[in-house]
Amino acid sequence: MNKEHNKEHQKRNILKIVAPVLSGLLIIAVIILFLLNSQKIKSTARLVMQDAPDSISENNLKQTDQQSQIDPTDEHNSLEQNSLNSQEQNINQDGNTLHSIIDLSSISSEKTEKTISESDSDPANSKESDTSDPEKNQPGETTEPSASEKSLYSLVDYNYIALTFDDGPYDEVDLEILDLLNEYNAHATFFLVGSRIDYYSDTVKAIAEQGSEIANHSFSHPDLTTLSHEELLAEINLTNEKIKEYTGITPTMIRPPYGAYNDSVLEALPYPHIIWNHDTEDWRLRNANLISNSIENTRPGSVILMHSLFPETLEALKQSLPILYEQNYRFVTVSELYEIYEVPLIPHGIHNSPVDELGY
């Protein structure tokens, strides 16, 4: 009996100890469940708040893009748009407000419009920007003014001279002279002897195609002062016919062989007679260095006499043209030189150089 009573007493004691413990554990479990549920609610709310600005910002970005009306293919716009997207993501991650996003879109749009405005007004970005400053040209470029664009005011900028070559055509020299002239966007005047034209017809064509000037130096290179009226006309007319046959060009100027003329010659031949005021004497010197020194001893407005029969003349030109070009000399035809100085070329008249005729 006592044993049963003791067992019952022990059970009661255990219940007294366990009950509070269980009650405490239950309370703790309830509190933990409550906290977990509360945290879940907060997390859900936070996610909702993060998602909301994305949707709203996309609408506002669309509105901003529509307002700016900027081509998305523009390089400046692409850079600005990438920067804008990156900054928006940072704002979303940081949980910033909707106002920040709208302000950022507005600022970016203003910056993009400003960039485009500056680009349009910058001459360096314009397709029609002027790149034809003659003083910046280098040999080989083709932006020198044409003869029709040259006038007296251009004499302030350049020293124009006319290179002239007698007694051709001769392919071994003339063709290389043409190549050299091309390097400087230059032209010259070639006074051709008619009796040589059939032998070097390709050279005659090349002179015309290069843009240089072809003029008449008689058919057989005689002293014109010794010829009759009929012989004078034959010398000039036959050469003109040969030149026209191969080029379609009829020369409008002549140079009498040896520079010899008299009243009979001038009266018989209704052309401007082009002499020279600077003789390089290449025919006598036959030395490239000496000829080069003579060429470089020129002055603006000169008509320079050379001959295209001598390889030494070609070598002298290779030495002299770069030097003269650096000294601001430009190389033109006789016709262009007279046009630049506004001196008319007169039929039956003698012309040495425009500067001589103007008394410079």
C-alpha cells in the first residue's frame, strides 16, 4: 500500500516538474513561429517594394525616350543609355525611391540632347567641314585651286611659275616629267616639234591626258626668220594638224625655235609668241646639279625654259621641285600663269613673262 502511495507521489512530482517545462517550450515554439511568420511577411513586402519601381521606371523611361525622340543607333545615345540602365539597376538594388529614377532619366535625356547639339554645331563632326586649306596640302594631294579659281589675290599665298619644255616629244624624259608633275599636282607647257610626233604619239597623248598644255614649236625646228610666208604657215599648220590628230587639241600658242622672230614672222602667224625670261641653259650645261641651281634661281611669275631631250634636265627637276614647293612655289602652264596675273595673251604678240610685261 505504501509502495503504491509512493509511486503516485513520484508521478505527481514529475508532472509538476515537466508541466512548466513543456509549457515554456510551447510558449517558445509559439514565439518562434510568430517571429518566422513576421519575417516572411516583411520579406514579401520588401520584394513587392523592389519590384514596383522597376515597372514604374520602365514606363517613365519609355516616356522619356519618346520625349527625347533620339535615334537609338546614335553612338552618343547608346553610351548614355547604357550608363542610364546601369545606374537604374544600382538604384533598384539599393532600394532608392521612384523620384531618384525619374530624376536620373531626366538628367540623362538632357545630357544626351546636349551632346547631340554640341556634335551638330562642331565643324569637326560635320560631313561638309572644309578640308581643302591649300596651305596644308602636301605633294600628291589634289586640292590646289584650278586655273579658273586662281586670281591676283592668290599671289599673296603662292609663287607661281611656268615650267616649259622644248623640242619634244621624247618618251624617256617626258613621261617621267609627267610623273613628277603629278606628285605636285602641277602642269607644264610642252612646245612640240611636229616631225617627232608620229614617233612618240603615245607621249603626246600622255601629255594631254595629264592636263599639261601642248603648244607649237614648228615642224622641223628652223629659224623662222629665214622662211617665206608660205613656209612659215606650213611649219605651224602641219604641226597643229599632227597634234590634233592624236589629241583632238589645236594649239593656240607657238614658240619660235631659238626664240628667233621678226616682223614678218609676227605678221604671218596669228598666235601669241611665247618666249621666256628664265633660261636654265640645260642644253649647254648638261649637268643635273648646275641645271638644278639655275632652276632654283627663279622668281615668281617666271617662264622657265628647259628641254625634254636631256636626262640631266629630269634629274635637276627631281632635285629642284621639292625645294621650290617648300618655298611656296606652284607650277602651272603658261596660259594659267598669264591668267593668274591677268595679262592677256595677244595674237601676233611677243610674251616673255607676265611679271616682265607688268614691270615687276
